[in-house]
Amino acid sequence: MEKMNSGDLEESVKGWKGKIQEVNKGSLQWDKDLIFNARTQRGYEVEFDAAMQWGCSPTETLIMSLAGCLAIDMVFFLKKMRAEITSFRIDYDGKRNPDPPQYYKSIEMMIKVSGSGLTPKKLERAISLSQEKYCSVYHSLRNDIEVKINYTIGESGD
């Protein structure tokens, strides 16, 4: 089934997108120097380190979260469009403002997906739905960030 009704796709999203926690809680505790341990309400931990020797920087986790949000949306939509995914990867590159606040000015993402039933039309639709409506991380970013997303489709088993 090449074409799936847009309404059907959006209806299927209500199941897991409707289960968000409206309030996210957690804690961040200073460890030493400029190193902090953050813990989500479910117990997942991330170490933040300004020197990036013992943990990641907050901006690294921001761009990682953007890629994760886009990936979850895309894989969900592609599966609903009857594509079989054997591999999915996003490589990302963010350019930051050199002066404080050192926000992202632009982000480029390259999606590498393999499997069967994948077409440019399906990938473009999945990207569009995520960017325009469903990716909450994307919609939490500054409006002036230029985000470019490209993709390659490999054969099943690539």
C-alpha cells in the first residue's frame, strides 16, 4: 500500500503521542568543578561537563534530542506506511553562534535508512510530518535556526 491516507497516519499517532507526561520532572546535582549529574523522573542519568571530559555538554544533548525526536517520528510513520526498516541512522552537524548566547544557528541532518518499501515520497512525508507537526523538540527551538534534513535510501541489508 504505497499511499496511506494522511488522516490515518495522524490518527495512528494519537496512541503514543497522546501519552505524554504533561509535566516533566527531574533533578540536576552538582558533582564537582563544572560537572553535574542530571536524573529524569524515571531514573535515567546524564552527566554534563563544561570541559566535556567526563560527560557531554547541554548543547550536545539538545541536538541529540532533536535527532531522537525526528527518528522516533520517522520510524513510526514509515512503519505505518508499510516500509520495512533494517537500519536507520541520523548523522548531525550543528553550527553555533561564537558569542554568547552560543545558540545553534543551523543544524544539518543526514538520515541513512535501509529496508524495503522505502521511497523518497514516504521519507519526505515522514520528515514533513515530524518537522511541521509532531517533533516537540524541533518546536521548542528558536524560530531562526535553519534546519536542513537530507536522506539516503539503501537496499535491505545495507
